Amino acid sequence: MRKRALQPHISFLVVVACALCLLVPAFGQNPTLTLSKQPDAPPDPKQKPIITKTQLVLIPTTVTDPYRRLVTGLEKENFSLYEDGIEQEITKFSSEDVPVSIGIVFDMSGSMSDKVNKARQSAIQFLRTANPQDEFLLVSFNERAELTSRFTSSVEDLQTRMMYTVARGRTALLDAVYLGLSQMRSAHNAKKALLIISDGGDNHSRYSESDVRNFVKESDVQTYAMGIFDAPGYQKSDEEREGPGLLSEMCDLTGGRVFQVNNLDELPDIATKIGMELRNQYVLGYTPSNKTTDGRWRKIKVKVHPPRGLPPLTVYSRTGYFGPDH
């Protein structure tokens, strides 16, 4: 989509607002709304998205318009950030594309047997959005989770490994997510994300939902999911019915999102959309005013204030972190 210069003139903003109202959302078409901006210095690559034992806390943040398209080009002044209801001063701000370490959690259980080919295509499409400095790992799962590939920058190697897997058996989704998050500790890049490709059901995990929920909260990994759910009329098991909620909860905690797949043909476009989102995020940094070292969960709320003349915007960010305990 063509970049629109952000000017203080009211008449121009009215034109921008009108143009936005005429846009029709569609996968693969006009996926990003861009506002012009001056380049900011990239974040220090040694910093992690969430740091609990030092003063600086960094929060990756995504902004979308009413058509769920990405909005780029906003400035620090367009955001406010709160910890436990108390506004914090945003001292670091960046919107530059930086290398990402990404874990792909790929469902190879029997319930995916009629969806696995499209799912593979979507994973490959996602890998094609990679930057040369990105690295990937692959966790495959059915009744057990397996580390199929440790971190690698070779997209070709991952594609090959995906092609020689067969969908069968039960579903240990929670174990796979736990394994993926564990492996993310060896990531070389500060920015980290987990992509789950699954129909969302779980019926064979050793780890409980509570175990994984707590691990997700402790990690500094944004979680995304492509939820390949069956049609409403399909007779679902209890696990399948709970699948969408399970994926949504894990993603919401980290500032990621679930992209529900209604048509398998949409998968490659959704994969591209997630890849673009990871490339077009803001990073907000602040030094907490709360200096206590109690190790408690601290709630984070990011608000976005659109420039005059733009429609209401939606912000996605991590919901909190555990403060330092000593």
C-alpha cells in the first residue's frame, strides 16, 4: 500500500480518513496501513523483550486498524503505557525490523490428516518471509512432542524435514508448546516468537494447561497460532471444542494473536500476514516506577492514541511480566 505522509493539516487528515473508509479488507491485498515517520534507532540487540532482573522492560506491540490491517508510522507520542494501573514514562521507542528467533510448533496428529498438506504449504510460505538473520526451530507433535530441528537459518532444511512427516496418532499440543518454549532459551536473537499450526485440540499431554500457562507468562516469547478448526456442524470431541480457547489464551498473554482458518486455501496468506506482523511491530521500553523485588505478576496495559482524523485503532501487547524477586 502507498505510504501516506502524516501532516498536521486537518484537510489532509480528513482525506486520509475518507480513504480508509473505502478500503475493503482482504488477505493478500493492502495488508498494511503506513504513516510516514522519521527513522528511529534500532533497539539494542542485547536487550530482551521482557527483562525482569534489570530496570528496562521492553514490550513488542502491534497496532491494527478496523479492517485488521497493520498500522505503521506511529510515533512515541501516540502511545501510553501502564503497569498495574500506573502510567509509566516510555523511554525507549523503536519500530525497526530486527532479526527474530522463531519456533514453529507443527501439528502432525491424526486429526490433521486431511489438512496437513495445506498446513505444510502455509509453514513454507511463512519461512519465505524470513530475513537472512532470522533463525528457526521446528517442533513436530502427535502423541509425543519431538524437536525436529534445532535453530537453523536454513529454510531449505526445514522444508525438507516437514515433507517427510505423516499425520497420525493422538495430540500432545501442550507438551509441544512447552518443548518449544524450552528450546527458545537457546535463541540467539533478542526478539523471539512461537508459531503454532494446529487444530487446537489436546488429548495426550503430560503437562497441564496450568503448567503451560505459567510457562508462557514467564517467557519473553510472543505466541501466534494458525487455528485450523473444523466447520461448526462437525461433531467435535471435548478437546476439539476447547482448542480455540486454549490457543487464544496462550496468544493473548504474550501479545500475539490467533488467526482462525475458515478455508484451507487461506493458509498461505495468513502465514504471510503473521510474518509481516512480526516485521512491523513497535517496541516500547520503560523503567518501572515500582522498585520492589517481590517477584509478583505485574499487569501491563498499552494504549494507542490515533492521530486526529484516523479511525479507532487496536493494540496488541504482552499483558504482564513477573517482577524481580531479589
